[in-house]
Amino acid sequence: MFTGIVQGVATIVAVTKTPDIVRLEVEFPDRALDALQQGASISLDGCCLTVTKFSQTKAAFDLVPETLARTTFGVREVGARVNFERSLKFGDEVGGHILSGHVDVVASISALRTIEQSRVVTFKVEKVWTKYLFVKGYVAINGASLTITGVDKDSGEFTVSLIPETLAKTTLGEARVGDRVNVEIDRSTQAIVDTVERVMEAQRGGCCS
């Protein structure tokens, strides 16, 4: 589990492709991998990945076709910068919101607007996912916990506002129109929406039987 508070930015330094998997080797800042263990989970751009090998500043991860198809890692190359977060430990502060590290969908940036030191970013996603997006609700973009400031369910677009700290500490400060990002919706919101839909569907069925 993760909190959506990005701990830093790492860099992909090697990509090895085989018929079954793609292996990424990622370089982290000094001390970022302290006390790391084999098999530990690290979120890279919001995707929970298992450490298969590591050294003082580098770690390797194996990605299966399902992960490559559902995330931006299918097109990531050497030199790409990614947000990272080590997994949550008992007793840690939850500064964002609880994340599973399971990416739901890939969105694209459709607009950027800078307001003094902050930035408003608009994302376009498949319309079906907007039923889980609400103003003041949570969403994770490339592993960063963010508050939704606007939703247009007709166009499939939603907006977030990024403060200077987020722009400085994550790759979102480098974002450009057209970039694709990993999105994880808030699980509690998803559970509520899906439950209400099932109840309403059952009620409609009961009325017509």
C-alpha cells in the first residue's frame, strides 16, 4: 500500500526485453533504497512493482504484458524519469490517501495553465471512468495523491491544481500537453459508486418483474 506522497524522482537506466517480460533497471537518489529487501514493493509512477534485484542506488523490476498494456511503462525508454514511493509501513503518516498501486487507466494531458507559481492541469480519460471522479475527491496521477478541482463528464476531462511543492518534487513539474500518465481512482469512491449502481439496477429489475 502507498499514500500518494511522492518521495522523489528516479531514472530508468536500462530496459531489457524478452518474449515474456520487460526488465527495468532504475537508479534512485542516494539513501532512497536504505533498508530495502528483496521482494519489496516500490511504486513507480503509481504502479506497484516488485524489487527483483538491487544494489546501493539501483533496483530492477520485472514487468509482465498486463502491466505494460495497462500503464505508460509499455512505451517507457532509457532516460525516462519516474516518481517513486516506498511502500507504507505501520505507523507512517498518511499524508495523501491510501493507494493500491494498481493503475486503472492511462490518461493524456489536454491542457496546462500556469497561475503564478501553481499550475492547473487538465487530463482526458475514457468517459466511463469519470463516474468515479468528483470535485474535491481524490485521484492519483503517476503516483501523486491529488485533489480534483473540476470534472466534465461529457468530455471525459478532469482538472487538478498543482502547488509549487508538487511541481518541484515530482515529474508533474515537467509535464507537457500530450503526455500520458497513469491514473488510479480512489477505491472508496469506486466502492460507493459501484454499490449504488448495483442497488439501483436491482430496484429497477424488481419494479419491472
